[in-house]
Amino acid sequence: MTTRELTRIALMGTILYVVFHAFSDILYLELITFTILSFSQVFSRRDTVIACVLFASLHMLLHGVMIWNIAYLLIFPAYGFLFASLKRVRKGRTIALALTAGIGSFLIGQLVDLPFILFSSTITALYLLMGLKTSLIQGCLTFLATLFLYEPVHRVLLRLKDK
């Protein structure tokens, strides 16, 4: 890996961390899925996945090793891999990208609750049921954000990649 690639990955991981925490205090607004999707459509699969691992590791380092943070370490790199794998299929289809981001955002709320099944399936079912409304709203907002923000962000990321 070159210094340029390492710097790009570090910057991408840092942007993911900033986006995650900038919007974490705004109820229902989750834009990390959108950001991972945007990165995956411009940069390589490897760079996107490593940036997601870097973000999740940094988050765990600064906020502690908890079930939620371990779930982030599994979910976000998987999203990076999945979104980058769909790059050719979804290229130029903003609606399909928005649907992908919306579904991914919806699933984060559900997937983060799954590790609680280690403690009790009843508690896990309760968490999933209680979080369903929040996850639905979150998915819809990410869908709308992707519809309006994807093209301008994509253009900026392409310019940054070319420099």
C-alpha cells in the first residue's frame, strides 16, 4: 500500500467517525450508511472495507468495548464489502442506490440488537420490536437523503479521487 492509499483510507475512516457522531444526537438521522455507500461507489472495495474497520476500531477505542460497538465492527465493514460489490449493478441508478441505503439503514437498527440473543431471546425480540418504528423512520430518512445528496457527494468524491 502506498502512502497516498493509506492517507485516503485514514481520511475515509475519519470522515465516517465524524459523520457517525455528528448525526448521532439527531433522532432518526443516520448518515453513515449513506457515507459508506458513497465511498463504495467511488473507491475500491478494499479501501472502503478497511476504512469501515478503521472507523469501528476507532469508535471502540474511544467509546469502549460494548456489544453495540462490536456489532459496528461487524456490520459496517460488511456493508462496505456489499455496497462495493454492487458497484457495477447499481451504477447510475440513483433510486436503486437510495433503496439500498434505506434498507441498509433500516437493518442497522435491527442488526445491532441481535447480539443480545446471547443473553435472552425474549429480550432480543423485545428490542427488535421496540426498535422497529425507529428503524423504519431511519431507513426512510436515509432513502430521502440519498436521493438528494448522492449526486453532489459523488461528484465531489470523484474529484477528490482524481487529485
